[in-house]
Amino acid sequence: MSFVQDLGSIAIAGLGPGDEALVTPEVTAALAEATDVVGYFPYAARVAPREGLTVHASDNRVELERAMLALGLAAQGRKVVVVSSGDPGVFAMAAAVFEALESGPDHWRTLDIRVLPGITAMLAASARAGAPLGHDFCAINLSDNLKPWPVIEKRVRLAAEADFAIAFYNPRSKARPAGFARILEILQEACGPDRLVLFARAVSCPNEELRIVRLSEARADMADMRTLVIVGSSRTRVIERTGQPILYTPRSALGASS
Amino acid sequence: MSFVQDLGSIAIAGLGPGDEALVTPEVTAALAEATDVVGYFPYAARVAPREGLTVHASDNRVELERAMLALGLAAQGRKVVVVSSGDPGVFAMAAAVFEALESGPDHWRTLDIRVLPGITAMLAASARAGAPLGHDFCAINLSDNLKPWPVIEKRVRLAAEADFAIAFYNPRSKARPAGFARILEILQEACGPDRLVLFARAVSCPNEELRIVRLSEARADMADMRTLVIVGSSRTRVIERTGQPILYTPRSALGASS
């Protein structure tokens, strides 16, 4: 009598910014088939409990342990979904899982691993405000302590010189409370006081707040741990109208000075 | 007898990269309520015909005309959905609609306008390959003729100096057939021959093709109009395994030279 071991799998899934209407059907289907969900508490809490599903919720700042747990469960034949907010490939769990995979036992490399994309915070924030990312842009994570501060400052200066719109993830890091204030100083120096800035908090959630200001008015305490900040390019503009103004970057850079 | 005019609306919606399982429920709901869909032929063709829905499909390179058509229909009280591939805010229709709105009649500014985000090509491509955008990154559009070529070259050089992973949209522009070859030369000069490059074609579609090469092996003809290219940062790595290798950028930049 032959016996084929049921191989486990890992799907590293993006839950989007918060609204269930922004979760892709692909992610919903993976969650419906999962035996185990692994994730940071607030994201794991977004998965509805059901019979046959074990939820492994863990604290922040233990991404590698969480990744190893998920890989170990899959190696036991479980169908694991690792949940991230937004998109798992953008400052989230996918890279952590691959770091753990690379340094882990060889048999992990035979596992069925998929990344299921999601609506990342900058796309959701951009959509709510208009289209500030309508021309070339970049994304910089200010959150972690995995990056020397001089690298961040250099990157921000080069991004300003390239005239990218810049999306800042995790602007108010607990590890670096003064960092974002310094970034705003650098940008005001590089881009001038009139550059437009979007503070988008809890996007797509009931307590969503959007605020559009000039760099000269921007203060670090306008951002918290749930805020995504987009600093426009030199072309980013506002359309005033009844209700919320529209922030957008035109497609054309003809006649650009940079 | 009073009469309240039914105000029209525009939703500028992202259909994702191709697979229906990557279309958000928010977009599906907007399409179900639409009276009119406006879009470039291949995207409009993705919307299922039904009674009460008029589809206005148009050719490429007429984004502004398409945007004005959509705004005009909404001003007549229609429920319009403008469809883009990917995310409408990333090198797609949202900026075009706002350009038309800004230069159009004042009453357009009273319309109900929403942008509905979608899975943009770089997130889908990144997910299929692993997590090449797991650290700071930028997105550069090589397609249109709305940007002077020296601006593009400068931006690519600065992005390489900042050590961003770089996602190139529309690498093979008809207007600039030699442009992408020049970009590959610049990158090889700036980043060296070993830098990893992902060519992701028709991501999430049945004819999807992924190819991971070094910059020294990368050729412009590896990309066509349906290809998204991601050039890794100095940290981007490959995990070899049975089946497709995994391309990813670790979260840490500690000890980075740049």
C-alpha cells in the first residue's frame, strides 16, 4: 500500500488597508481553504474564526519567528496563510518568510509557496486623495531599525532630486521618534515650502482621515503609526471643489526643470 | 411638483493585472451598478456585457478624450466607470481624468468622483517572483512621450544611486524603441553586471512568463508591451529550489555601502 504525504503549503496574503471590499477574491479563497493563519495580532483578528482553522497571532517585531512558525507548519503538511496588511511584498511578511526560508532546512525549499498580492497602503491613500502617484514615484519605509539612518537621509535627498513623488511608510517609528521631523526638514530644504503633502490615516476604515498641507505647514505629529504620508513631486497639484479637494500629479513632465 | 436631478458619478477603477481573482469586490460592485463603462479596448473587453450597460471602448493614446467623454456622461446623470488595467492611479486613467476635470467646465467639479484602487502590475509581478520590492523601491514609466528623455536618464541614475529596486512600466515604448536598451546600459554602468533583473510578462494571465537574469544578460528585446521589468537593489537575491527560483530583497540594509 503506497502512501503519499500530503504536502503543505504557504500563501503569504495581503489583506489590503482595512475595508473588506478591498480584499481580493484570491485571498478570500486562500483563507477559506487554510488550516492555519499566522500573523500579527490586528491582522490575524481580521480573519473570521471557523471550525478547522487555527489562528496563530503574535506580537509585532517578531517577523522572523512568525515566518519560521509558518514554514514549520507547512512542512508538517498544513495549509498555512500568513496574513499581512496591505500587500505582503511591500514592507511586510513576504521578505521575512524568504529570509527564514533561505536560512532554514533544505526541505523547506520543496514547499508550495505563493505570494498573494493586496492593495498596499500607498495605492489606497492615493486613490482616496486623487492620484498623487500618477507620475514616477518611490516608496520609503521609515519604520524599522534594519536600515542605518544615513542611508535613509541619502535616499530621501536623491528621491527629491529625482523629483519623485515619495510615499513614506511607517513615518512615526517608535524606534526613531525624531526621524520623521528630520525628514520633513530635509524635504523642505530640497523641495521648498510649497510642496504638497498628504497625511492619510486609517485609509478605508471608518475613522479614515485625510489632510493635505504644504511642506511649510507639515509637522511630524500629523502622522502616527497608522498614517501613510505622500510628498508630491514638483508637479503635484490640488483641484479645489465643493467637498474634499483632489490631489494629483499630471502625467506630463514636459518642460520639467529637473 | 419638485424635481431633483439624479446626479451622475464617475468611478475610476483598477481591474488588476488580468486574473479575475485579483479584481477587488469594490470594483466588481461598481461595475454591477454602472450605466456606462469607458476604457481602452482590451480593458473594456474585460467587462461582461449586460442589459442597461453601454460600453465605450476607445483606442490607446486618447486618454484625455476618453476622460472628457466620461466626465460628460457623468454630468448627464450617468453612472460611469472608467476602467484601467492594474491600479488607475499608477500610470493610468486617474491622472488623465483629473487633468480633464481641471481644465473642464466648473460644474464638473460637483460630480461624485471616486478612484477604486487595483493590484498594479509591479505588485503582481513581485508576488509571482517572490518579493523583490521588499525594501525601498521606485516606479518609473518609460512609455509615454510626455517626459523629456534626459529627465528619464537622470531619474534612473539617481534611483540607482539611492539603491532602490526599480520597477519599469511600459519598458518597450513604440515611441522610443531604443530607450530601454539605453536604460539597461546606464544601469549596467551604475550597478554592475551582476545586478538581478526580472522580466515579468502577462502576469496572472494564462500566457504568463517570468524570467530572471543578470544585468549583463539582459537585453531590451526580452521585454514587450506586456512586460513589467524590475531591476533589483544591491541586496536583491535569488533562492534556488526545485521549480522556479525565488527573487527577493531582504528587509535589512544594515552594513549597506550606499
